[in-house]
Amino acid sequence: MSAPVESTLADAVASAFAVDGPLARADPGYVEREVQQRFAQAVAQALMAPHALVAEAGTGVGKTFAYLVPLLLSGRRALVSTATKSLQDQLFLRDLPRLVEALGIPVQLALLKGRGSYLCLHRLEQARQGSGPGQVSVLPDRQALRTLARIESWAQTTRTGDLAEVVALDERSALIPWVTSTRENCLGSECPKFGACHVVRARREAMLADVVVVNHHLFFADMALRDTGMAELLPSVDAAIFDEAHQLVEAGVQFLGTTLGSSQALDFARDLLALGLQQARGLVDWQALAAQCERGARELRLAAHGPLRDVRGSFKLRWDERAASAEFEAALRTLADACQAADAGLEVVIDAGPDFAKLQERARTLAHLAESFGREAAEGQVRWIDVSPQQARLVESPLDIREMLSETRARAEKAWIFTSATLGDDDALTWFTEATGLEDAHKLRLGSPFDYAAHARLFVPARFPKPNEAGHPAAVAELAARCAAALGGRTFVLTTTLRAMPLVAEMLRAGLDAAGCEHIDVLVQGQQPKRALLQRFVERPASVLVGSQSFWEGIDVPGDALQCVLIDKLPFPPPNDPLVEARVKRLQARGESPFEACFVAEAAVSLKQGAGRLIRSETDRGLLVICDPRMARMPYGKRLRAALPPMGLLAEEDAAIDWLRHLAHDH
């Protein structure tokens, strides 16, 4: 791709977005937006200079096209990173091909995911051998055997090996770890299937492409492990663009640290047993060694959970809540001893093939991690425990990505572009730029082009129980029932915690029944997969969807299917979160106010994300309800209201219900 001069690129960008330009000709519904043009021109300047740009673009700006159009017209090689694999697929399969065709530019595109997204041919063969006639099956259940048969059939025809191609394959399927590789178990160039490896092919295509689409987790996993192909790719591109950049710090902190998970140990035990029985049966007591490792993993999970045996959802625990207990120390010792025993057993068969050498390497790594987490944390690092129903993960990580990103930017001069609908609540976008070391970047804040003043209203009930009062969940449910009854459904209820969600849902159902609205369905996060719940909500307008964190962002329900979003309380970060605690201490040491710099700033960003579900197009109309009287009464409430789009403010519930009835009447 050849590169134009700056003035030529600015002209080309302006022409592309013009009312008679190629985008308008390709899409009959195209709307020319001045804010989108401003964003695109800022991206063009960043590409040509090159320099760093941090851009907050409100709902409706059209930020994806605003950065892709100048990128494609510039001729620059680029890495485009987004938050999730589904957004990756949307960029690669829909947005980029549409633009390439509309602009008429020959561009080679590539999609690069983590190795866990690709079929491993070697491990597929091992899974097949381990479940064949005369074998003691090591697969978890019969369902896994049926799924294995489907994957084997698909494997004959796939070019990419991307498991997303397998129709109706649940990404939580117990079989997936059996047919994919990890950094720990991949044999690399020693693998007998290396020549046909899907991961190797994907990386090779990425190195030849003009635009490569990745995700944040992949980007940071490589920064930490040099394992994903990014180490070769990043220096070779002219630009790195990060969409949904508000998730960048959290992704980075998770992947730049050191982790030890109970599932890591279980995966090792599973592979140890399967390979030992297949290739070295009778030489070592593989079942005893695997059982010992499984016991170590199980004891670690139970010790990490502590009294929280029945865990719903995922959350962080402070390190000192568990790590000082004798039970926790003993679990780490048990796991270390089990892995050392496995190491000794593998030494007996080490010459039998590269799979055994790799297993021995994994045994030693796990033993080392178990021992290191029994000692003090490294200076400047924070430790915590991630718990979920399935596993516990011990994590030691930096507090933010500032140092890592600054070092990466310093290595090569290129354009760095970061964008999201929510990056802060001040013009300096401090919430984002301080955590990423991007204070020196060019900054751009673009509000939504939608007419919020005419189409949206905000209601904050001043006379309402406080969030810490016992009657708060019931009051939220009762108000939600009155809103949904007035509107005939078409409502989201977003809770800030998983704990509140079932309480609110149950009382909401009772409130609707009492109001004679039995016909309105109450859909609750977790009842079905997220996509299925959303589909039901859209197809049946007489519905209320109650959800927590996974429904606060990345959800797009345009039109009148969703016209009321009710948030139970201000989304302040939990003060006992270990990362929050560590950041508070750092702010206090600097003499800054943790409440303003951390809690209010974080709440403003989260609130904008939740509120962003309401108005998704020029014609959408709706009501945002925040069931937290602090928004109306406390001094910081003004700052939080200012962070939201400029909606008309309603003072009384009667006015809010009248607004909803007006919307319902227009259906």
C-alpha cells in the first residue's frame, strides 16, 4: 500500500465521508456526520505525523468507520485491536470488507486470535486415540465424544482452523481444551503436525497482511509471554489502533502479571494421564501422579474460596484474606509436591518423545509458581485471588499498564490511536491517560450527534432508600415494575452486583403480577446464553431483562425494543477490591483524593457505559432511571450528571411514568 502526503490524505478522507462520496453510494442509509469527519481527520493526522491520539467518541459518532477509512486510505500497515473475539469477528467479517469494497482499495486483511481459538491437529489426534476402541476414554463425557466427532468432520474442510466456524459449538465446551493448545503444552517446531499448524498459518498470514485484527487479551499476552506472534508483528506495522480502549487497562493488568490457576493444574493432570496411558502405559503409575495433581488443584481452589464454597459469578479476593491461613499454605505445598512427583515420574520416560519433555517443563513451572506464591510478592506488584464457580486463580500483577505501554511506544515511532465511547469525564481524559502513560497524546472528545435533549429523559428519585439500606432492592424492583407496566415491557434493569440481580428479578416478577402485568416476561442473566436472552428480548417487546456487568456495555438494541434503562445504584468500584485498595494507597501517597480521582472517576465511566444502552440511533427515545438518591443529593452527583449525555431532567416519578406512557402510545 503506497502512502499519500498529509494534505492528500485529508482531502481523500473528506471525499470519502461526503454526502456524494463512496460510503454514501455504497449505503442508501448513509448519514453525513460532522463529528465523524472531525474524528476521521484527527486519525489521518495521527497516521501521517505520526503521533498518539486518544479519542472519546459518544454513541452514534460512527467511530469504527472514522478510524478505518483514514487507515485504509493512508496505505499504512496497521494492527487493530478490540476488546472481544466477537468484536474482532465483526470488524474482520463485516466492517472491513464493506469498507474495502466501498473505497475500492486492494487491501490484504488478516484475523489473528489466541492459540486457544484454533484447532490443534496434534491434540485432536491424541484425543481421537484416547477415545478409540479398546481405550479407557479420558474425555469427560459422551457429549464430548459427540462434539469430537463433529470437530473431526469439520477439520477435514476448514482452511483457518478457527473453532468459531463450528456451528453451535459452545465456547465453554469441556472438549475445547482437548483439541486446542496452550503456550504450556504446544510443542512448537518439534510437533509432528507443525507444517499444517493453523496457529502458525494464521501468524504467517498476519505478517503478510496490510491490516491485522487482534484483541486486547492477545496483545497483552504477547507483551508478557512473547508467544502470540505480536513480537514480530508489532514492530513491522506503522499504526496500532485500539478500539473499546476503556477495557485496555483491565486486560493488561490481567495478562502482564504472573498467574497460577487451579484449572492450570487440572489441565496438566488431565494431559499427564492421557499421554501416559497412551504412550507409556505400565512404565509409571500415571493414575496416581495425576490424582495427586488433581488433589493439589482441588485443595488450592477450596483454600482460595475459603468459606465461600458456593460462588456465583467471578470476583476478586484480597490476598491477605486467604494467604495467611494454614489451609492455603498447605494447599500450595501439596500442589508443589505433586508437580515435583510428576516431574520425577516424567524423567523416566523423557526420551519417549517431545510431548513428555513438554509435560516435564509444565510440571516444573507449576511447582515453581506454587512455591513462589508461598513467598512475598515482588516490589511494586499487587496480589489477589480471582474466584469463580469453576476455579481459583492466584495473580501477581502491576497496578496499571503505564510502564509497559510507555516502553512499547518508545521502541518504535508509529501512530498509536486509542478510542472508546467512555475514557473519562474531563477534557484531559485523565481516567484513561494516567493509567496508560498517555498524558502526552493528542486528545479529542466528541459528543454524540443524537438529540438527547428531545429524545431522552433522566429521572433520579430523590426520596428513595439509600443503596446500603435493607429496603433498597425491593424499592428498585417496585419502581422497575411501575416503569415496565407503563411501557408494556421494553426495559433493562442493570444491577451493579451479581448478588443484587436475583433479588431484584424475583421482586420485580411479584410487582408485575400484582399490577396485573403477568404477560410481561422477566428475563434474567444466566437463564440462557447472553445472545439468546437478547434475541428473546428483541423478539418479544413485552419483556424486562435483568442483568449485571455483562449487559452494561457492548449491547446494541436500537429502535423501540428498549426504551427504559434502570440502574440500581451508582457503579462505584468495590472499596475492598485488591486493585482498588492498592490504587487508593498510591493516590494517598501522592496527596491526591482517592474518592475523586478513583471512585468518582470510575463511576462516571461505568455510568456512561450503562446509560449508553438507551439511545442507539437518531430516532430512538427513552428514559434513564438511576435509583440512587446520592446522584441528586451529594456534591459529586453534579459531576456524574455532567458525564451523561444532555438528557432532560425529570424531578418526579409521575413525570417519568407520563413520559413512558407517551412513548408506549407512539408504538
